[in-house]
Amino acid sequence: MNKAEAHRQYLLARAWHGKGTIARAIAGYRQVLALDPAHADAAMRLGHLLQDNCRFEEALTVFRDALDHHPHESQLHKRFVDVLLLLEGIEAVFRHYRLERVGSRIPSLAPGEPVVCSVLRNERARLPYFLDYYRRLGIRQFFAIDNDSTDGSGAYLNAQEDVCLWRSALPFRESNSGAAWFEPVLRHYAAGHWCLIVDADELFCYPDCETRGIAELCRGLDHRGAVGMRAVLLDMYSSRSLRETVYQAGQRFEDVCPYFDRQHFHSRVESAGPFANMPFLYGGMRQRLFGEAGGYILSKVPLVKYRASTILAGGQHWTNAPADRLAGETGCLLHFKFFSTLPDYAAAVANQQQDFHWIEQNREYVRGLGRDGDLKFYDESQSVRFENSEQLVTLGVMQRDSRPPLPEAPVFPRIEPVGDGMPRPLWSVMLTVYRRLDTLGQALQSVLDQARAPEQMQIEVISDGPADPMHAEIEALVRTLGGSRVQFYAHPERAGHPEIFNVCLRRARGEWIHILHDDDWVGPGFYDALDEAGAIDEVGAAFCRHHHVDRQRRVTRLSALERESAGVIDGWVDRIATLSRVQAASMVVRRAAYEQVGGYCAQARSAFDWEMWQRISVHFRVWFEPRALAWFRESEATETARLTATGAQIADTLAAIEVAQSYLPAESREKLRWRAREMYALLAIDAAQARWVAGDAAGALANLREAAACSESGEVTIKMRAFLGKI
């Protein structure tokens, strides 16, 4: 093996990759692996490149081969699972990691429910108190993976009503210290949930844990926008010799080993880990006793909000979450390893022929402990008796979060009523435009062709900022077409979406408001047809069918027929909450409805209009006109097309789905959320197919990733595999 030549080829392949010469980069990385099959970086980059170009079978082979050399590489496991899931489904991932569900209990987490996850082997004595401790913190479900225990651990766990159990005979080394086992389990059963990943000898402690359950802790993390919480590993020990530190099943761990070191770490490295996003602490009691050779890392991220993009690390010592998404509040894992059974356990592990860091640590234990077990950990100058969480905060072992929480609920901007004495027309038609002239004329003319008297219809064109010469050109066009009949307002700064819609609402004086994009238009009779809705007080919005047209104004499709005749739609909440069925061009809303529910929500991103239609439907009845009297333009030049090409529209839709959870009916919101995510996963696969046909492999892959993030239902999996089978 010529490592020097492999390194030279690697640098060359990186250069081709950086220049975008994909074929030569792929060939270069393959040459590196031919020279050095264990070159992890080359394998990662090659597999990633193949994956991005939808060459999934080749990528799977690259990742599989690389894992044979590097079973501890978390990012390789993640990539491998992503590709295997796409090609063969979640069952294939379970089979690969030799995961078998034990018993008939099927995992089912309630919305927002956290779960404790643990990999174990021969921990029968610790399990009763381990489970009891977390149950007292409000945990109602545990996910456990038994790595071929021989002491009855599996049978004990299977008898617990709140434990979902899997068994695997895969060597611990090949599971990335257990992290790879939880990848399919959490992907399938806990996506979007807070997951506390701990060993059977670890008790999670955090500020005020005596009075604040884990679910409440997680709600607080959500309110601060966090997706992970760090903790320090704090070794606990007794005042006796190790031989005398005998633990009996069911005892409180803290009663047997109540002490920890005041100097809980010896060194700190900033911006550490593969993503340079968190500090690493080293040392602690084990370094005091056994020296520095063990390299005892104390930093962990045991509590994570699992998403499809979350990388699970071996030992959970790091995370790929951005630094600003890690909570300011930190916790502590009280680590109860040092019972009298440790010498035999450490010796058994140290004799295994596996090159893991934790194997080396156990060898250090053996050398330091000796086989007689007479070593004492207690030191009068260092040892502190554990009291409570406040003590650990005072000593600096963990900390509270001083950062203010994010708003607990989505922000719906207030829309003030029209001032007393202001003229109130029936209609306010507000046209928005941003630095564009080519389509505004048609939109404005479609309104003018059916305009009513000024006292009956306000017509206003709002040009989004910032101030520049384009405002004058737009105003000139408005004056040419509408003269003094049309008001013109140049917004002084760039508002963007959705804020420019809120500007429209605040400037509108009519009983009913119609907001029209400059590239859409309405047909004759639009306002006459929707007048009828205003006669029913409980109706807050009305819309008609609409045409989708391309840049040449050719009709490409027609929106759904919600009912055969004009009238109020029954069951509208369930329909609109699972799929965006209405474009703004076809929708009119009573101003009083906006005043009640608020303006357009920025947290819903580009899906802000769909979110609004859902919000209105919860509070008001909605009217439908079956005639198609509005036209919505779709072309590669529109913002919608850009978002669709990159998969960003699906990501924005997921944001809108979460906003809607704050007001949809409690009895149906989770069902509607699940169905909406499934619907948009299916649409993302359709978008991926369209991008693939258009020759845009990157866009196809981006949409497939968003589909996987939306839903892993059976229908989605089947459709995704059918598409992948064709490419």
C-alpha cells in the first residue's frame, strides 16, 4: 500500500471536485481507495458525490466497504443508512444491523412525548432502579436494545409494560458503540421527538430536576429553539474500597456511590468535535486515579431532538447540531460504573480484540485497579457528597440557561380595525409588485375591467421597496392604465413575503380584501361571484377554482372542485390542513377575519398563505365558487419554481405545518399533521421526478431528502423506491 501516492491522488481528486469536474473527481477518489482501501475521507467524499448524483447503488457499496474499515465512524453510518433506506426501506436497515423486536409491544409515542433510549448488555442488577429513576422524571416509554445479554436483562425488560425492546447479536464494535442501532429505531419511531440516550449506569441530572420533569425540560428547550442539550459525565464512587462497594438490585445508585470530585474536569478544548461546535472536557476522577493515558472525555450530548438529519455519535459525545441550537442550559450524567463488579467486567472488555478507545480505557482500569479490587477513589481533598441539582449548579458542574426563550406561540401580527370616520368600501383590491413590469399590466387590467365605483372598491398597487428608480416606472404604468382611479404606494423598505401582505392588510379599508400578485389575474365576474359569500355572517373567506398557467399563459391544470355548486364547504378544516388547495389570487377574506386571527405569519416562511387559510378555517366558515375565475402563473422564473427546484418549498411547508399545530383542533391536530407530512412527502417525490427528467440530479436529490424528512409512511416508501428503481 502506497499511502504517499494515495494522499497525492486524494489531493488531486479534491481539486477536481472543487472545480466541479465530477467525473474526474469520482475517478480520482476511486483511485485513492484502490491504493488505500481504508482512506476514510476519500470514501466519504466519493459516496457523498455519488449520492448527490443519484448513483445510489454505487454510493451504498462505497459506504458499506468503508464501514468494514471504520465501524466507529458515525457519519459513514448515517450516509449508509440514508442510502439503504432510499433503496430498500427501513426493514433492510433493521436487518443490516441485526435488530429484532422482542415481544409484541409496538412503539407509539404521543405528540411531544420524550423517550429514554439505552443499549445494554448484562445490566440486570442496575435495571430496576434505572427504570424507576426515569419513571419518576415522567418518562412513560423506554426504547432498549439488548446486545445478547446472558444474565436475564432481556427477559426482565420484556416484562416491563413501558419498555419497547430490540435484540441484536451484532458485535458492539460494528454498531458504533450502539449508536448505529438507534439510527433505524429513532428514524422509524421517534422522528421529531426528544430522545435521551443514556447507558444503564447513567442518571441524567439537570437544574431543578427534583421538581421539573423531562417533558417540561424539553418544552423549555423547544421554546428556546434548541435541538440538543449538553451534559458532563460525573463519575460517582463510594468511600469504601472497590471490593466493598457492593450493589444490590433495586438500591438507589446514589446511596451506594454518593461522592464525586470537586474538580470535575482537568482540561477543556474549545470548538471541539467533528463539527467544531462545542467544548470538550477531559479528565475528572478517572484521570486523578488512572492518569492521562485513558483520555477520559467527559462531554456528552445525551438529549437530542431527533430528525432525519441528526447524526448519532458513538457514546453520544458530540452532535452535528449547530452551536447556536445547543441549549445554554447544561446537565450532568451521574456515572455509576464503580461497583465491585467493575474489575471482572473491565478485564473481560479489555481482552476483546477491538481497537476502540473505550477498550483502551478498560485496559487502564485493569492496570489501575489490580485484580484485588482494594483501590479507593475517595479523597478528603477532592470528594464531595452529592446532595441535589442546585449543588451541582453552584459548583459549576452544570448551568442554567440565561438566554430568553423564543415566543411560546407563533407570532400572528395584529391587524388594527379601520379608524372611525374612514370611508369603508365593500372591496379592497391590493396588488403587490416588486421591481417588475412585464406582468403587472395584465393583473391590473383584469381588475379594472370589473372595477366598481371608488366608494365600492378600493384599488391600490403596492410596490415593495427599497426606494429606487423602478418605483417611478411602476407608478407610470399604473397611471397609464388606471389614471387617478388606482392608488399607488411605494413602500420605503424591502418588506418581502409575508410582510408585504400585512402592509396590504393595514392599508386596506374595505369589508373584503383581495390580494393579487402582479403575475396573476382574475377573470370577468370574479367579484360578482364572490359577493354572495358576504351575505352570511359566519363566512370569513371565499374562493373560486383557479387555473394554473405557464409563462405563455397556457393552462397546465385546474384546481380541485371542492363542491358542485356555490356555497359553504363542509369539513373544510380537514381538507385545507393536509394540503394547500388555494392560491391567493382566488381567495378573498373578510377584513374582520384578519382583525380576529391576525396577519400573515413569518414563521410559516413561503407557505404563509396556506397557513393563513388553515387559521381562518378554524374560526370561520369558508365559501366556494365552482367556476374557475382566477389564474395563477407558474414558470421557472417564479419564486415558487426556485423553491421547488431546491426542495426548500417542502421545508417551508413543514414549518407551516408546525405553526398550525398551535391552533388546529386538539382532537385531530396530530392526525392532520401526520397526513399533511405524508402528502407533502409524496409531492416532494413528484418534484424529484420532474427535476430528474429535467436533468437536474441535485434538485431531484434535494427533494428526495425533503420527502424522507417529511414522512416514512408505507405509501411514501413504496413511491420513493419505485422512483429510485427507474433511475
